[in-house]
Amino acid sequence: LVRVLAFEDNPDGALLFGWGTVAALVVFYGSPLSAIARVISGRNSEAIVPALAVASWLNGACWTVYGTLAVDNAFIYVPNALGCVLATVQLILCVLFPRRGSSNQPPTSDTHNDGVVSLSVRKQDAIEPSVSATTVTSLMTVMTDRE
């Protein structure tokens, strides 16, 4: 379908395909900014993935340079330049509002001298409110006693 619309001597199809691609790229580059209100109101950039912002900026910069210098195609350089701007906004937010306590950290564990492993389970990680570090430690003790 894309081949028929865009590449079969159909200038309208090529234009339609180009605008569709531009729309998809803008959505791709802008989707991480959906959390911008949360980042600003909470003054915490935890909702932004810095590696994705850097990768988006590098990708957009490379395609912008290619689209501008090599092929002079606005369907390439305009959305990617916009992507660079949006990624820059994300990176600026990461600098202005540094992360405070990530909830993506795994639970920590400690091994005592008697071989009992105790887990530190945060409240937001618990499957049920009744699961606690004491419950997990008790279960681990029972399991190691059976061996």
C-alpha cells in the first residue's frame, strides 16, 4: 500500500506518506513529554528516562544534518529538528529537577551469619499490604529449616 501511494508516480501519495511520517515522528519524539506536568509539579524528573532523551537527541541531530545537508528534504529535517528541541526540553528538565529516590530500585537483601536471608520490601513493592519484611523472613527461615 505504501509503495502504491508513495512510489508509483503519485505525487499526492508521496506527500501523504511524507506527512504521515512527520506525524509519527512528532508523536515518537513528544511522547516522553506526556509526564511534563508531573515533573514540574513534583519538581522531580523521575518520570523522564535520561538515556532515551540523549538517544532521541542524537538520533534527531543526525537525521537533521542528513536531511539538511545531504538531501535537502524538509520531511526529514523538520520533524527531526523538532525532535532535537523536544529532547533538549527533557534534558533541561532533568537538570532543573533532579531525580529524588527512584521507585525502580529492586528490594535489597542481607545475609545474616546464621544463613537466614532477610528482604527489605518497600510498601509500594508489596503485592498485598499484609506482606512485610517479617513475613518474608519467616518464610525464608521455614524454607531453609526444611533443607
